[in-house]
Amino acid sequence: MLIDSYNRTVDYIRVSVTERCNFRCQYCMPEKPFSWTPRENLLSFEELFQFIKVAIDEGVTKVRITGGEPLLREHLDKFIAMIYNYKPDIDLAMTTNGYLLPKTAEKLKKAGLKRINISLDSLKKETAWKIAQKDVLKQVFAGIEKSIEVGLKVKINNVPMKDINDSEILDMLEYCKEKDIPIRFIEYMENSFAKNDLKGLSSDEVLKIIGSRYKFEDEGVELGSPSHYYKLDNGYRFGIIEPHRDDFCTHCNRIRLTAEGNLIPCLYFDEAMSIKESIKAGDIKKATEILREVVKNKPEKNRWTDKGENEISSRAFYETGG
């Protein structure tokens, strides 16, 4: 079992398989050229899998595949199958922008993927285009439908931003409620790669908008999840991810691995240790030591708090996933 110095059990690893993305979302990488890290700099799927086995053997029970956009890496289904075949009861999930799901959802499900989070920031073609800087909405809708059709458990992620998509919060809630899939509104996390004039909505602002139409009750933070959940009178649940809350990190159970082999203890911080050399050398003992060291040094909290106004992370989300 992996336990950090604040007595938090770390049983969840997010694995970024690529920094490449086919969107240029304003809150993530709007100005990044369409380039990518050379293939030889990346760990192969076999090498990533060797480390994931180490993590599972040390107590990890949940693996989430992220990017960039993970579906841009070829043969991702084979990687998922490696993890599933090693431990079929692992909680195996993925976060994606959904654009490539119409052609890949069935293969992912057959490989062993169980759950999928799909980013959907607008129901309007023009707004979605403005955010992603690409005509994406029709394809993302198709990806959502295909994922539901093949039996994947679907959640929707939405980042509300002032004067961009904040007028759609109720429409987004209705869309997901009608499909009986959960939605999570994510407070915008300030970072140096985003468009510099973005302003996100706080959880209180989101709740005020939802409260203008619905009554709901607070169900609190779900352990093992970053979401604070609420339930409407009709039983539908929605979540809000609130990194700016001072207690947001109290129960954090996550670490992150990049495609280049950097093991990161916290999304906000730049500190990392590389497992690349040990994995390429087949030194499982050393890789295990690095994993334990990173967990031990996991910080108590991020700096996106009310007390740390104007804190902007230099973390590149496209390298680590959100």
C-alpha cells in the first residue's frame, strides 16, 4: 500500500500516453504549434505497462489513461488490454475530448476499458469552435452516443468560463440529465499555457445558476474522487471539481505519469522524478523505489486556493492530463 507523509492512501495513477492533441482549447494549449515529442523520447506501451504493473503491485486500484488526447496514440486499445489482462478487476478509465470515439469506442470497450470521461464545453457549434479552435461538436456528440451504445460508463466534463460558455450551464445539466449521464463542472485552473484573459466560474457561481431552476441537496465530497456532488429533487446527481477550495487536497489519492516517464506527485507542481532509465533497464526494484519516493514527497495541497490569489501554475496540462 502506498501512503504519503500526510497519511493519504495513494491508489490511483493517471497515465498520459501523449502530449499531442487535435484541439487547441483556450484553457489548455491555445497557442501551442501542432508538433509533438519525437517517438523515441516516449516510453513504449510495453515500458509504460511495466511500470503500471509495479504501481498495481504496490496497491494502485485505479488507472486512468489521459493525454494530450490519448486516442491520437496508435494501438491504444492494445495497451488497455495489457492492463486489463494483468488485473481484470482494475478500475480502468480514460479521459478524452471524444472526437475520435465514433471509430474507437467499441475497440476500447472490448479491450477492457470500463469508464470514459468526455470533455464537452458547449452545446453550440460556434462556441465549441471558439473554445477548441476547430469545428468539433458534431463529432464529439457522435462519440458520446457511440460510447453509450457500446456500454461504456460515460461522464461529461465541462469547464465554465465567463462570457464564453457560462450561459449554457443549465442547458448542459439538462442535456446530461436527459441522457442519464453525470456531468462535472470543473473550475478553471489558472495556468501559464492558457489564454491569458480567461476567467472561470467558481463553484458558488455555478450552484447559484443551477439553483435558479432546481432545488438540490449537498451530498459532499465523494472519497476517491475529486468531485463535490449534489443531487436534484428527481435524484439526478451532478458534480463540481473545486481546486480552489482550501480542503480540496485533503483526500487526494492521485499521482501522474507522463509519456516520457516523469512521475508527478501533484497536478499543480513541476516537481517530478523520472522512471525512464530504470524501466528501460528492467530495474523494477529501482522503479519501485522511485514510486515510493514520489508518493512520500507528495505535497499537502496545490496552490489554487482562495488564499493564494493570482497563483498560476506552469504545469502543462497537455503533458499530464487534467
